[in-house]
Amino acid sequence: MTTSPSEPEPPEFPEFPDHPELPDHPDGPVHPDHPDQAGHSGIADLAVVGAGPAGLAATVTAAGLGLRVALLDAGERPGGQFYRHPAPGLRARRPEALHHNWRAFADRERRLRAQEAAGRLQYLPAHHVWTVLPEQTLGARASVWRLHAVAGPDERAVTVRARAVLLATGAFERQLPFPGWTVPGVVGAGGAQAMLKSGLVLPGRRVVVAGSGPLLLAVAGSLASAGARIPAVVEAAAYAAYMRRLPVLVRNPGKLAEGGLHSGALLRHGVRLLTRHAVTAVHGTARVEAVTVARLDRSWRPLPGTGRTIPCDAVAVGHGLVPQLELATGLGCATRTMSDRTTALQLDNEQRTSVPGIWSAGETGGIGGAELALAEGELAALAIASAAHGIRRPGRIAALARLRDRLRAFADVMGTVHRPGPGWTAWLDDATAVCRCEEVPAGLIREAVGDLGACDARTVKLLTRAGMGWCQGRMCGPAVAALAGEEAAVDRRPLSCPVPLSHLAELADSADPGEPAQPRGPAY
């Protein structure tokens, strides 16, 4: 949408009421109707991407301190993947029964609605941010950022402008393929939990839960409580390995209690826990009928002669989570390899990335769970308020940093215990589909590596199209990297989601040589 010369330009950001509690901006007073030093108006102090635990905690903390905040999220309701809500039409009486620590979410959602009603923040659901670009620079540092988003079912082009950006984009499931994983009835472990939380439906009546990581226990307990029969939880790692880091466990009694709670639920429902085992094949054509489960050696290679068949009509499988970093890596933020061999952002003690003005909290800094995400989100907001407006909360920052460090230490242990062993690729026969979108089998990837000289996931993608489909490698990326011999792959792409070509054309058409791009159309 464009405006005629007689019409005023639409505001880049919804106007905020004056906030007497907001400290003076370092460059002078900042009010919604007062242009900044570059002549622009309507610039948020902070834009938060993602309304999961980390983003929600950061938003309400920053808004409570008087900062003008924009919260953008691809979902229709706050909570992210962790705090999913049943559809309103289902009229769930007790949605909190499906969640752990619902009170922490409910408190922050209440504060979000209160701050929104008071005009202290703009909550923008169904806004999928696809890129973040600098608009103005002071030396090597951007003083204003533009966040470009696809909004709503009509895919409107939306732009939000902010002086600082906090990325809380969360994570997605890591899937390791095996023969038969494309048979209907095989779903992600997190996907099975999402089906239950948001749709109040089960993936099947007799469900094998498999893979690796503490999420399996939570998923099995939830499904069993909802009426599914769980023949087994098939865990590739050995929980006894946690005892090698006993001091860290002792410092995190809440995590021990949480594990005991999940274990108790499995005992009540008569669920078997098979450690150092994996599902190595699924049987069935139109629907899952059974799985083969085999014992693994220490490198996760199946031991010959240990296979057993377990009848079931669904499999919920997942091997942990992978940080979602497209926006961050597109900005050039530095990364590091975590103990679970995933790639996460490199952050300082106050949640800053290596790019000035860009902050991060939650799973983007490494997989650690909702409690850690809440702490990091609040810590980042306090640090941003301190850096931008001199609002000091040293005691609270120190307490949150200690909590963050303690929970991060536990996350490091968790990642070490459950990281996939190199022998898992022995599950795969050459006909097993690795890239489901492009239907690329393991044999073709092995040929690219062994015969054509591919030595990384990017080269394999160029030779086989693995990772070029709709999911852009989110499903197959870790498996392709492992088959290519990479320890961890960093996927750098300019767009974080599918974007209408018209949005890209508007972005390009509006840019004059030597001037920053000025996207046309509706903007916030």
C-alpha cells in the first residue's frame, strides 16, 4: 500500500502515551511525538522478537521500567512453544493441567496485558520477523534497527523501528532419521506435546516415546495422563551419566525434583524406561503398526542381535532441541558449539551478542528450559535499561546472573549426557529418506561425501538438494551435517521464513543509492 502526496505517511510505530517515569534519553528527551536526532519519530526503545518465556519476561520487565517496547511474535497468543494454549473453541476447563509452572506464565501474561492496556508496549501477534537491518549508524554501531515482518493471514508487510533488539526466537526439535520415520503416525516428541496442549488430541492410543533428552519423560507423562498407553520410553543415553556431575545436580535441587516428578508419573502409569536403546525401524505402510528397538553401544551404534519388536500405532520421537538462529546469524552474531553439539549464540554476562545493539535470551544461547529462559529474559531487559537509560538494578541483576549461571551449568551437563553419539548413522540404510522435503535418501548423501568429495553440509546441499525444501533444513540439517562429517553446522541465510516476493521488491524499490532502505506499505 502506498500513500498519495496529500496523505500523511503512516507511522512507523504506533504512538505511545507520554511516560513521566521514562528517564531522559542520552541524546535528549524521547517522546512519541518528538523526533529523534535524525528527524524520525515513533521509535521503540526495545523490540523483542518472540513471545515465549524469554521474550515475555524481557518485555514485561522492560515495559515496567518505562521503556517503550514492541513485542513481535509469529504465534496468535503469547507463550511460545512451551506455553501453548488450547484453541478457544475447545473450551478447555483447566489448560494449566498440561503445563509445568503455569503460574510463572500466567503472572507474566497478566503483566503483559496490563502494560499493553496502559499503552506502555505494543504486542504484535501473528508477526513473523524475517530480517533485521540497520537503519542508522553511529560509527560501527547501529543506532536504529528496522525489523521487517510478514503479518497476519493476508501476509502484510510490516516494519518496526527500535533502538535495541532482543532476539528470543527459541528452538526447534532435532530429528535423527531412521528407516520408516516417514510412515504416518511418526511425529516429533515436541509435536506430540503440542498436539495435546493446543488441540487436546493424542497422536495415537498406543504410543512409543523415543529419542533422547528430558523432554521424553515430560511427553510420556503428559500422554499417559491424557489416556494414551505408553509401552516404553526409549532413551538412547544413560541417565546414570548424570551422577558424574553430582556437584552441579546438588546445586539444582529443583531440577532433581522435576526429574523425580516425571519418573513418578511413569511409575504410576506402568511405563517402561529403556535406556541405551533406540528405535531403529518403524513397521507399517498406511500407519505405524510396530517399531524395532535395539540396544546401543556407547557411540549409539545398534548392537547386533538385540532388536525387539514393540506393537504400537504411533511414535513420538525427538533428540533434543536446536537453537533457532536465522535472524542472529543473518546479522553476523558470533556463535559457539555447545556441549550437545548444537550451535548457539555467543553472549556476554548481560546477554549481549557480538553485534552492538542486539541482545538475546532463552534457547538461542543454548538449550536450557523455561526457567532459564525466564531468568535470561529478565536479566537482558534490566541490562538494556541500564545501558540505554541508566536505570540501575544491580542487586537484581546479580541475583539473576547467579541463577542463570547455575541453570546454565545444569544445561551443560544435560547436553553432554544426551548429545547424539557418532554411531547413530549406522541406523540408516541407503534407502532411508534424510531430507523429507526433497526426498533425498541417505545413500545419495553418502555418495556425495564418499565419491564426490563433499565435506560439509553446504556442499552436500549443492550436490543433492538436501535442505533446499520447504523447511529449509530445519528437519534434516543436523542429520545431513553428521553424514557430511561436520561437528556442528552454522546455517546463515538472509531470510528467516518464506516471504512474498512483493515484500522484497518493495524493500529494493524504495532504496536510493547511498540511503538506507525505506520499506513501503503498512508499518508499525
